Amino acid sequence: MLVLVGAVVVLVCVLGGFVLSHGQILALWQPYELLIIGGGALGAFLSANPVKVVKAALRDVLGLLKGPKYHKQDYVDLLSMLYELFSLIRKEGLLGVEEHIEDPQASSLFSAYPRLLREHHLIEFTTDCLRLMVGGSMNPMELEQLLEVELETHHHEAVAPALAVTKLADALPGFGIVAAVLGIVTTMGQLDGDTSRIGMHIAGALVGTFLGILLCYGFIGPLGAAMENRVQEDGKAFECVKIALLANLRGYNPKVAVEFARKSLSANARPGFLDLEEHLKAPRAKAAT
């Protein structure tokens, strides 16, 4: 939502300042300049990126309007799910979780967290890591290296749309110059005409440069930065799972392993220690009754 607020602030301040300085707002309406800049930039964007990145960019832009992918309650659920998994491992050994990780959709443990179960990449990452722990005698250092490679690959794919939009923003001033040059070319063909008409053509050419710079630094550039920040924030869930699994593999008890994972979360999304403690006690208290 802040993306829309920021765009409105940019638009109001730029156009408001122009009008207050006795500028004519209609002078900025140059549809042909917009066609050159917008069409050229869109064509370059489609040429430079594969279909999956183009689709992902559209999806991520719409995702910015919905807010963060994971909220504080989602992290509470994630930590609780990991705690239950580690408690089961501590009680029954690694083979005790085998039936749950083979089919998470049918698992009573995973099904208790329907919101997380819809996050296929996160659940797949968790279950794949647990399969490695169940099926092989991997030490923490080996598992950490493997998880780092997987997370790096995941981040590279997730951030590709944001980088593509950022590159699109970098190209907009150049297309603004293209529009301006074409406007000057048109003006050169009108030199024997009315002076006011020549002035209108020159003004239109300058508007092309203005629009390219404004779209770059006022709208598309910040949009790409917001998408990249969103990827960084969403990646915290995967980092949280990684830290918890490594702590468990190193022999820490479930509560300490989950606490390590909680500490890795950003301050605005991290559940409080006491809140999480109460949430972890609730299933045990219910089971005791």
C-alpha cells in the first residue's frame, strides 16, 4: 500500500509545484511522447526477459498491494510447526517424522497449519531438509552448505523480477531522450511555420525527457526497490527454517532450536518470547486434558 501512497505523493508534489510556478498542466499531456517512452520500454522489457520473469514481475507488483507475504502470526505458526516436528524427533527419532514429510497434505501435523501448508515452496524446503536428515548421516556443516546453495538459488530466482524492473527503470531516461530527439526532428521540419507552433514542438520534446526521468526515479525505480525488499523479507521464513533445522541437528532441544530461529527474524515480524512460549504450551495443555 505504501507503494501507492508514495506514487501519489510524487505525482502531487511534482505536478503541484509545476502548477504553482504558473505552469500549464495540459502542456505536460503529450500522448505521443508517452507512446514512444512506454512502448519502447515495454518492448525492451519483453525482449530482455523470459516469459516466467515477465509473469513473475506482474505477480510481484500486484503482491505489493497486498502487503507482506508473512505476518507475525504466520511466523508464530511456523515456529510452532518446527517445535512440534523437533519434539516428535526427540521422542521417536528421525523416523518418527517420515510419514509426515512424505505426504504433508495428509499429515495431521502439517494440516494443523493450513496457511503454511499453502506455501508449497516453504513446506517443500522444510520436508526436503528433513528427508536429508532422515535418509543420510549428514553433519551440521555439510547440511548448512547444502542449504546455503539451495537458498542462494531460491533467492536468485525470487529476485529476478525485481532486478528486471530496476533495469527497466534505468532504461526510461534513455527512452525519454529518444522521445526528445524525435520531437526536435519534428520541430526542425516546422521551422518555416508559426513561432508558437515551433515552441509547442520544442516544449513537447522537453516533456519527453521530463517523463523519462520522472517515470524512472519517481515510479518504476522505487517499484523495483520495493519488490526487492519484499523478496528479502519473504526470504526470512526460509532462513528461519534453516537455522532451526541446523540447531536441531546440532543436538539442541526443541525449545532452544526454535528460539535460535526466532532470533533470526526481523524485529517487526518477530513474535515475542513470552507470546511464543504461551503458544507452544497451549497444545500440550490441551493434550493433557
